[in-house]
Amino acid sequence: MICDFFHPNVGGVENHIYMLSANLIRRGHKVIVITHSHPPDRVGIRWLLPSLKVYYVPLVTIASSATLPDFLAFLPYLRTIVLREGIQLIHAHASLSALAHEGILHAHLMGVRTVFTDHSLFGFDDAASILTNKLLEAALRNVDATICVLHFRRENTVLRARLLPHSAYVIPNALVADQFKPVTIVVISRLAYRKGIDLLVATAPRICALFPNVRFVIGGDGPKLIDLLQMREKHMLQDRIEMLGPVRHSDVRDVLVRGTIFMNTSLTESFGIAILEAACAGLYVVSTRVGGVPEILPEDMISFANPDEDDVVRAMSEAIQIVSAGK
């Protein structure tokens, strides 16, 4: 990936490159990013999750994080990186990125295939557009394929760069809808053994691993608090498990309405007023089948599990699928 626009700057192109790189890495490909430096902190080689190697090349920017196009200064850096990393494909981004254009121009001299993604929309009658279009036409003369995110934008790019239409493809931007429908599991309980906190400690990391869109909100205090904190630290779930500490009864409703599912892992329970409060707040309830809990709510408002780690994970998985489907 080559572009002037990349992290630590924030924007649509920057996020597009990062997310594309991360998902290609997850599919087993080796991906690196080449961009300009951000002195004094981002110079040289840096690593981003998940194992994304970024080369911050020491080139001067002129405006809006774009480098000065000279077509010579970047070549020694690019050749060294291509040979060192064994690069087989260069994917350049953005019409206003000088690094992207230079990478495409130099790549065919080294026998490297090229792809260009156009993130911009330009006209044809103003000075800035005319100059940019001429630069784009020259840079894309030897490109192997061009990607646009809309058919309208594809027509624009084909006309601006005078491309053969069959070499330009449309791949729309996309989102993972589930990431915008998070499932929040609320636990409000005294953090003690008889409340099944050991079950919570064992099952929460497994649930988080199974469902990336799930997070926990845990309220309460007690001797098992340290176990929950150690679990969160061990599995690095600080961003997925929120610990509220003691919750006043007057604040219980405000905590419950933040959630989607109420989780009760008690090993013994007579009535369980917290379950009733959660149902009144509109939460779906998952509880261990102990004591008088089966008599509290109708079957369509609650799922039961045996006080066993695997069965709790099963019941929670079914509940998450139910609420995610909007049932």
C-alpha cells in the first residue's frame, strides 16, 4: 500500500488503507504500507496491529499531508523496500498522493504489478482539476487495474485518466453492520462466590472471543472483584469489560437501560429481584436454572443454563443471536 495519507492522520482514505491491510493480513497475505514521515515521532519503520509494517519515508510535505511530486527522491527508497520485502503488487491510493503516482510509475520498471484506487472526484474545467487529471493520466498509463467505489466515480476516472474502460472496476465501500449493533451484557450483583462470579470469570472471555460486537458492563462489589479485574487484565479486555464498582439502587435503572442482555450466574437464588428489574428495563435475561428463578419470568423473556461453564456459554450464544436478530 502506498499513499501520502495514512495514520497518524485521520480520514476516510487513511481508514480504508488500514482496514484493507488488516483484513488482507488476516487472510494470510503479507502487507506493508509506505507513506511519508511525521517528524519527530513517526520516522522509519513502525508496526501497527495486527502485525502491519509501516515505512515512514523521510519526504517533505507541501500541503494537506501531500508530498512534493519530484519523481526522483522516492525511487531509492521504493527500490530498497521492494527488494527487501519481496513485493509482488503495489496498491496505490488517492489522486492527490504524489507517492502513489510515483510508486506506480517506478513499479513497472521493477516488474511489479500495480493497482490504483481512486478516492476522489474531480471536474474538467478548473486549473486544479486539469493539472491533477494530466498527472493522473500519466501515472495510470502503465497501471494493471483501477478500482473505484461507485459507477459514477468509475466513469469520472476513466474520462479523467483516459483509461480503457475494461481496466476499471467498481468495488463499493462496505461496513460490517454488526459493529454498529453492539450487544451489551449487563451484570449487577454482589461479587461473591454464591452469585456465581467464578462462572462469570470463566465465561466472559469466551463470549468476547466468540462475538466481537459484545461488551460487558459489570456493577457491584465484593470479594470476587479482584478475580474479575485479573481476568480482564489477563485477556486484555479493558475495552470490552467495564467495571462500575458499587451501584446505588437509585442508579440501577440507568445502568440496566445501557444493556441488551442481563446475565445472572447465581449458584443459589430464591427470587432474584435483579432479574425482574432487568426485564422491566427491556433486557433479555439469561440465568442459571437454580432456586426459584424459573418461576419469575415467561419463557420468551428468559433463557436458562445449568451452572456449568459450557452451558452458560451456549445459553449466552443463543441469547446474543436472538437479540441480534431483533426477536
